[in-house]
Amino acid sequence: MPCLLNVLKELTPKNDLTLQKSLFALAEFSTNLAEDIKPYLSDSVQLLLGILTNHQFSKEVRFWALNALGAVESSAEKKIIPY
């Protein structure tokens, strides 16, 4: 998970397809982490909200970011409340 978050932080809007695949992977990893997502919660939420609010990213990338945010939120349950 930390490696995936680092890769996502380095990608730019020019890496559209790679971003989409990485966001899909983040959603899948987050779904399977359940309680273990806590150490990555802050970085994940900040990264995904940054992508969602940046209109330089394509609609497809923002769709996958929203999908990943939903997976993170679902796994975090009540731990997501501060965000």
C-alpha cells in the first residue's frame, strides 16, 4: 500500500491510463484491508481528494478516484469521521 500511494503521488494528468489502473488497484487493496487501513487513511484521503478537486485530471481518472475513496471509506468505517 505505501508503494502504491507513492506511485500515485508522482503521477501527473499525462499518465491517464496508469492513473486509472493505479486508482483501481488502490480501491481493491483498500477493500481487502478492512481494519488495517488506519495507517494509510490520512494519505489516501488527501491524495484522492486532491485528484477529485483537480480538473486537469480526466473524468475517467476522477471517476476511479471517487471509486477508490468509496472503498477507503467503506473499509475505514468510523475512522473516516475526522476526514
